[in-house]
Amino acid sequence: MAKGQILVVTSDEVPGRKVVKSLGLVRGQSVRARHLGRDIQAGIRSIVGGKVGVYAELLEKSREEAIGQMTTEAEKLGANAVVAVRMSTADIMGSAAEVLVYGTAVVVE
């Protein structure tokens, strides 16, 4: 693992590595509002069927932002990994989406 790079895993352990220190909960959050133009485009797509790319892109950007915040927080604590990572999404006021990512910051060897 390169210096400054945080390993992120959904498992409670990192295979082949030993957790030597637990530093606590870290999280990242992203809230993004939908756009009227995107809603119209998505509505048309839902009528004809297929992937709603505008929403998939919105959620992907939100996930990446939230993961980035979480890993930055972990790095500030001195961690080189985050284990037991979980993601949650929610609608806010029907026009925005929240992505919450959280896990446990640890030092692994």
C-alpha cells in the first residue's frame, strides 16, 4: 500500500493483514440535489425503459465524494485502512439524495 493511500474494505478484517490499532468511527456524507432537466430526461427514460444514467451518475459522484471525505478523516486520525465500511442512501425533501458512508479507521500491518 502506497504512502497516503487508505485501504477501504467492507469486511471486518483485511485478509493477510493484522489490525494493530482501532482509531474509531469515520464517515463521509454527500447531499446532491436533482435537477429539473435531469428529472424530465429520467422520466422519459422510465417510460421507454432502460438505465436511468443521469441518476446513476449523480449517485456515483455522491458515493465517491462521501468515500473521499471518510478516507480523509481516517488519514487525519493516522489510519492506513477503514474496515467494516457501509453505505446508506436516503431521499431528502424528495428533490435531493444523501449518501452516507461510514466505517472503522484502523492501522494494519
